[in-house]
Amino acid sequence: MSPAQHALHLQQLCLRAYITLGARPYIDSQFRNTRIMSLSASKKQSNNAEVQRKESEDEDDDEERQGFGRSEKASQAAQLNLSAKLSKDGSGGGTSGGWAEIWRLLKIARPEAKGLGFAFTFLLISSSVSMSIPFSIGKILDIATQAEDGKALLFGLDINTFYIGLGTVLAIGAAANFGRIVILRIVGERIVSRLRSQLFRRTFVQNAEFFDANRVGDLISRLGSDTLVVGKSITQNLSDGLRSLVSGAAGLTLMAYVSTKLTGLLALMFPPVAIGAFFYGRAIRNLTRRIQKNLGTLTKIAEERIGSVRTSQAFAGEIQEVHRYNRQVRRIFGLGKRDAYISATFFSLSGMAGGGMVKSGAITIGELSSFLMYTAYAGSSMFGLSGFYSELMRGVGAASRLFELQDRKPTISPTIGEAVKSVQGPIEFRNVGFSYPTRPAVAIFEDLNFRIEQGTNVAIVAPSGAGKSTVASLLLRFYIPTKGSITINGRDIAGMNAKQLRRKIGYVGQEPVLFSGSIADNIAYGRPLATRAEIISAARKANCDFISDFPDGLETSVGSRGTQLSGGQKQRIAIARALLKNPDILILDEATSALDAESETLVNEALGSLLRGHNTTISIAHRLSTIQRSDHIIVIGSDGKVAETGTYNELSRRKDGAFTKLMEWQMGGGTAPRALASRREPNPQISEGEEIMHEFDEASEESEGEKEGEDTIEEEGTRVRKENVTSGEAVAERTRASDR
């Protein structure tokens, strides 16, 4: 121990002894006097500081409200390009609305023309039977009120024969109506299924730009509720509209047959009702578009929040998320109320107009009854036609959203391009420039140039946000470079078939994505026809020994998005999935970031044996173990250009190089929090004497280490107690209590 350290400990122990023997009040009083003097001396400074604080208070409030200042990069990022974003109401579709949209909506049912033909035939039969009933009832009433001998004939038939015939006709009508309903239901399900399949296929071939600009919830709403509305609109609703048309035409014809005068009087009321129906239909169409748009938002909220329920629960955000969902529900409820008010107003006015139509003159009771029943048929048919028009407009509103998605063509076709049988050979980025399509003003790469030789293991290192993962996205043709070219063995990948190219590239992301199903299904995702032995071999290479701990082994369900597995287990399954493809190029985007040290070592050993083969491996890494294992390192700077390249040993020797600075920052960045944590604020609950003792303890620990300090304190404490304690054991006991 140095003399300075010895003096420090001696001073500390003396102070402890004084505190133990009763000197604490004196020390505390000295500290209080010192504090009073200090407060008096600083009072003037405090008054001046208070004035300055009040002057800057408004500025501080502004900064708190503003949050972080807006950088130049943020200004560039604000220049959005949302050309790939779908409109909420479908107004960005290929058709402009009106009759063009209606005609295109009806064309969706063209493949089901045969089934719809049978349904409409049954519709005519059932409608004819229904329209014959009022006329028959009128004749029955006339005979019942006028016949005297009871032997009158109905349509040349006696009463019993007529009733038998009427029952037969009604049975035929019921059977025809049954056939119509069954056929339309089946046809409707076929149309909805076909629409969903087409839209899902169209959605899945879109490139990454499309998914960057559109939310998943809105796409799910288009695939779900919108297709149901369209299917109902062109099957059940079309059938109801045709039935109303047939019934209305037949009803008006038979009304004119019964009483031309009354029919002409009622016809005067038709134009106002028809005009009202037209404006009602337009209002319903616009309202339906808004409802479907908000339903898409509601689906998005539910999908995002339920999918991240653990995060919400971890932050105790359940009530907040429920309120967010309920606000959207109330918004949809308000639109639904407007829909109900519009419908109720229209039908009430139509009912009032229809009530004025029911007038009769000097006609027979049977004719009056028939006329009134036909009037009811005609009125209900008019209501049916107005309802048909409104439902058709609902279908048009939903179909416009489907057409917009259906008409969109991907900027990168997955199936067009040169056939790709192999992607072995050097990979070269030549003057590549890139910015994400949704934020074109933010340049990620500027004249990026590097070359990766065949069969090598290359690590790409860069600061956070400098575009390490973007290199993988460009190689997989998720995006198109804004300038320059990317070649593999001299062939520009821009002309390659994207689907075939991706089959030759294995990819393991930093956030493993698993699908609902078994472990075996997820490992074989890239090769559905892989044998069981191949799946097991890939799992063993990726160190998936944990599978043997599951009762069902490879058939164990991983749950939705792999929630039944830990992060490290999901990552190893993702690695096995990539290894099963035996790709020519393997991209590891921080693939071992979710693994513990032991699992990372075992997986690295498996990857090491693979890397010694013919595969080219690109490791997007920040861990030192991954970087050291690489044959070559490419360092990308914050300016989007290659800062330096070389082996690990070469780059490590460059003391002022970008790689060395980056490694020093990553490995030394964790010391700052510990240094800050060691600076403790004064505790107002303890005295100044105890505070200075605590500072002495910290100084002693920093000077010679915790263990040596404790031993020295014990030895020196015993000596001090012998020199200063007069009461022996009692005072020594107090000293030990103070030490504790």
C-alpha cells in the first residue's frame, strides 16, 4: 500500500471512531454551519439565476413541446412518395365510377353465367306463381259474394279441382324459390372465393415498395369484408332486384287490367319516388365507401394490437388500446346511424306515397281486393328496386377498392426475366445509388462499389442506419437501385427472373419469422418437397437439438408467428430453413443476434463447416465473433459509400480507420452508463457526516480494490479502537455496529 493510500484509510478510520464515540453531533454541527455559510454565499447567485431561469422558462417549454429538433435528414424524409399507396375509398382505381364501375361489377359474375341463368329461370317461375295469387283470391271472393247455387266455376274448374290446382301451383313456386336460393348461395360463395384468391395472388406479387406504403389491416379488410359485400351485391341482391322488376312489371300490368283509371292515377306518383331513389342510392354509395374505409382502419388496429399484445401488457397499455379501438368503433357506429337515418327517411317517404296510391272506385269486392294486393306487390317491388339500387351502390363502393388493388401491377415482376439456374460467381456493386421509394429524398447509397468473390465469407459492417440490410434487399431484388448496377458473374440481376433468383439465395434475418404450423413445415418452407431426412439434417446443422425436448418433435406447433418458441429457438429454425435450400448465396442479416453465447458458438461451428463449401456468404454483422470469422470485411460509411475494405487483421491495424473507430465505439460504448451510474446524487435523508463517510468508502474502493480495502479497514479499525476506547467491550461493540 502506498503512503497516500495508507493516510487515506487512516483518516477514514479516525473519522469512523469519532462518530462511534459520540463525535457525530460535533461533526454534524460543523457541517450544518458550513452549509449555512454556503447557502448565504450562494443566495445572491440564486436570485440572479432565478431571473435567468424565468427568462429561459418559455424557451424550455417550447423545446419540451417540440421534442427533438428537426434535422436536415428529417426534412428530406418528409418528402414522401406514396404512389404505391392505395386510396382508402378506392378512388385511385382504374375505373372512374358510375356506369363503368357498375358494368365492371356485373362482369365479375360472368364465369357463373350458367348457374345464374338457372337461378333466374327459377325466379321467373316463382314470381309468376306469386303474381297469380291476388287474381285468384279476387275471383274466389267474387264467387263467394255473388254465387247463389254454390256451383260456380273458377277458370272453368269446380271449387275442389281449383283448390287442388292452386295447391300444386303454390308447391311448384315454393320449389322454384328453393332452387333459386340454393343456386344463388352457391354462386355467391364461388364468386367470393374466386375474388379472394385473385386478390391475394395479386397482393402477394407486389414488391416491397407496395407493402412499405400500405398497412396490413387495410389489405385484410379488402380481402375480407369488401369481397363479401361485392359477392352479395352481384348474387343475392341482383336476384332480389330482378324479382322486384318482374313483380313490379307484372303488378302494374295486372293493375291496369283490373282498373285503368286507378292505375293512371297512381302512375302520377312514380316520378317523385324514382328521383328520390336515385339520390338515395348515390348517398348510400358514398357512405358505404366511408364505412368500408373505417372498417379497414378498425381491422388494422385489431391486427396490430392483438399481434403485439405482450408489448402492450408489458407497458400496461391495455386501457389505452381498448380506448383506441373503441374510438374507431364509435366512428363506424356514427356512420351506420347516418346510413339508418337515410334509409328510414327514404322508405318512410316511399310508404307515404304508396299509401296515397291505394284508392278505388265502384268496382267489385274481388276486383278491389285484387287491385289492392297488386298495389301492394307493385309498392313492395318499388321498395325492392330502391333497395336493389342502394345495395348495388354498396357493391360498387366496395368493388372500387378491389379494382384498385386488382389493377395495380408490381414494379418488379416476380416471373418475368432471364432464367436463373445458378448464381455462383463474383458479386459486384457498380456505382449503386439507392433511396427507398417512399422517401426518395433520403439517399441510402451514393456510388456504392465493392466486389465479393465466389465462395468467400464477407462481412458488411456499417453504423446503425447506414444501409447494411439494404444490401440484402437489393440482392434479393426487393427494390431497384436508382442508379448503377448489381451483377452476379457478370449478369445484371435487373434482367433476371426474380423468383428463380430468390430460390438460389438463402436469407436469415435478424428478426426470425415463422408461420403457423409445425417445426418441420417451417424448416421445409423453402423446399416443400424436402424429405424427412433432409429436414432432420438441416435442423442438426443449425443446432436445433431442443426439438428432442418437445413431445411431438418436428411436428410441434410453433404457434402464431412462432410465439411458442424462444427467440433463440426461432432463430435456429430460420437458419435450418436457409440451410435446407443449399443456396449458392447465403445472407445472414445478424442471424445470431438472438442467440446466447453457447448457442451462437454451436451455430457458428455449423455455419463454419458450410462456409468452407462452394457457397458465398454475406454476413451483415455487428458481433466481433462474426466479423473475425469472415474472409473479407466491407465497411460502409454514413455517407452511403464504401469507407474501407480488407481482412480483419488489416483493418484492425489501421488505428484511424473507419473499421477501428466503429469497433471501438461498439465495444466501448457501454462504459458511459456505468460511469454515470457511479455519480450518486446526495441523499437528503442522511447527515453530512454519513455522506462524507460514504465518499471515503468509494475513494478507498477505487484506490486499491474492494477486498484489500475491507481487510485494511478491519486491521486499522482494531488498532484505533484500542487507542481510543476506554470502556473496552462496550465501545468495541459500538464500533462493530458502526462498521456493519
